Amino acid sequence: MSAGKIIGFIVAALLILFGALMVLGATDQAGQIIWLPIGLVFILIGLVIIFFVARKPPQVVETNVTYQVDLPANVNMDTLKCESCGGVLSKDDIKMVSGAPVVTCPYCGTVYQITEEPKW
């Protein structure tokens, strides 16, 4: 538990305690009735602080997408070369970004999208 949460719980407990004492003090025959709403406000503020301190932060869900290509038999693999510097690219240099294959050259740092040329 973080220090901020601990301090929040302590402040809330003190507010609720003092609010309860004010409400009890307002019930005395010689007591002033003005302590009743002030005590209720202290109790309400203490409960609101507990509500906000006890909340858990929203959990971030990370989704990994694996893109697999099923190639037919007898496919020859050409070596990929950077369009800018001519450096040889490996499969680790290719990433899928928004559904499109993007290449980052480890030699010159050029980033570009792989496009497939027509086969005819």
C-alpha cells in the first residue's frame, strides 16, 4: 500500500471520528444544534475520501496479435534488402503495424511499408 493511501485512510478515519463526536455533542441538552450538520459533513467527507482512496486503478489489458502466413509448398525466399542503403534485412526487422508489414532498417534507420508488386 502506498504512503498516499495510508495518509488518506488516516485522514478519513480522523474526519469520521471527529464527525461522530460532533454529532454526539449536538445531542446534549445544553449542546448547540449547529454541531449536528457539521458532524454529518465531516462524516460524509471521510467516507468520500475512503471511496476515492480504496478504488483500484483501471487495469490496462495488453493484446498481442500473432500474424502467421501459410505459404504453399516450393516457395523460394528472396533476401530482403533495404531500399535506401541496400543492407540485408532479417525477419526481426519486419513488424506488423496496423495490419501492414513495416520494415525498419537496422543500418540506416529507414522505416517503410512492404508492398507486394503484381505477379503478372
